[in-house]
Amino acid sequence: MSDQHVPTRAASDDQDKLYVNQTTFAELGNLSLVNPQNVSVMLTLMSVVGSNGIVQIPQAALADHCKITLKELGKAIADLTALGAISSVELSPEPDGLFTCVVSPELVTTEKPE
């Protein structure tokens, strides 16, 4: 089957759209087998992804949104990195510091697929 994407954001132009590869849903299932919290963290990251797959979000806000502790967030980030779902991870040592990463373009993209 060909690679298909589903637009996820209602927007008037292509710049505000996020395209999710349909294989992402299977990948989310695999992530939940490793650690169920991985799914809520990954979905949250996908919801705030910017151009080029870059995500920037305060760690505390991410943990709060996912209803997990900062320690659990650290474990989920490690899992997602090890599984290749995110890369270029920068994690502030401060709880209110910024978390930055790049979401795999194989999972989501802001560019309309051909």
C-alpha cells in the first residue's frame, strides 16, 4: 500500500496543517507496549510540532498535559528517543525549562506529501 497521510488540523492554508503517516498509528501501538505513557507524550508532541518537525515546550507543561511526573516524562523521552520517534533532544536541567526535539518525519510532517 502506498504511503498515505491524514491532515489533522483545520486550517485555511497548508502552513497550519500537520500530516500524519498512517503507519504512525501502528507505531503508537508499539510505543504503548514499551511504556503506556509514551503514547500521551508522543501525541502531545505531535500536537505542538512546528515547521521541520521541531517541538519546543516547557517540560513542566508537557508533563502536566500528560498527567505524569517529570521523572516519568524523562523515561518517556528516553523511550521515544531510543525508538527513533524523536531526535535532536535538548532537555533543560530546570523543571520549568524548555524541552526541544524533532519529531520523526516518517511519523508526521507539516509539508503536504506528494
